[in-house]
Amino acid sequence: MFTTVLMIEKPLAPADVELVTTLHGDEQVSFVVLMQPRGDQDRLLRAVDDVALGRLDDAARENEVPEGKDAAGAAERSLRHSLEALRAAGAQADGEVVEHHPLDRLKAVVEEHGADEVVVLTAPHFVEEFFHRDWTSRARHRVGVPVLKLFAQSEPVEQETQEQGER
């Protein structure tokens, strides 16, 4: 069985699930999902990315989205949603929320599970990517297995998941 460590920032959209579960054709894949809550240290970078992508409304609302400790509950709900979606697609999936030192935890998880690869599923982060400060660039120098970067789909499932968790 092929083992993939999947790093995510938001709940998996159906297109994301299809993409990651079909990367290796018919080979059985097991996922270990690492979900990182939004950190408050990158608010300006996210706003710049939103502007670069033409999402001016998102840039203006950066202060309204929970971050840091306030984002832990949303991250747990996003992780549960993503694990359920992967399992519904027939994959084995476990995971955890990683609040501190995500790259250290990533390296440890790769070693603990004997992972074959890391897939970073993320929105574009132009500023971080330009300076090679994004997860993918930093992970490539730390984990000892191939690291693939894929861009997550922007579907409304994130808002829907957040609203369900608030009920």
C-alpha cells in the first residue's frame, strides 16, 4: 500500500478528494492528513495573495476569519470533514490538527508511517512561494521523500463546513 502524508489548510472539496485519491491509479493509498489552523502571523501575506488573485472582498475580510487559537475548532471540523470524504472515496485516512511546528511534525509523521510521499494541497501563496517560504519549499528540504504541491479547489464546501460546526 502507498502511504501519502497530505498537508491541508482547509477542508477538502470533492474535486480535491478525487484528485488525491486518483494520483496513483488503481494502487491502494493510505492517507495521513495534517491540518494546520490558520495562523495569525500570515494575515498580511494572505491579503496580498487575495489582491493578486483578484479576490478583493476576501482581502477586505481577512480580519473576520478566526485565526490562531480561535481557529482550532474550525480546523478540527475541517479535518473531520476531510477524513470522512477520503474514507467515502474508499481510501484509508487518519489525521491530526498540527498547531505548532508543522514541519517538525510532518517529518516525524513521514518517519512514523514510512510514508512514500508528501502532498501539500494549498491555495496559491504567491509571496511565500516567491521567497520559498511556503510549506512545499520548506518540506522538500526536511522530509526525505518526494513532495508534491497541488492547488486546492475553491469550492463553497469550506463555508458550509464552518456553518455546520457552528450549529
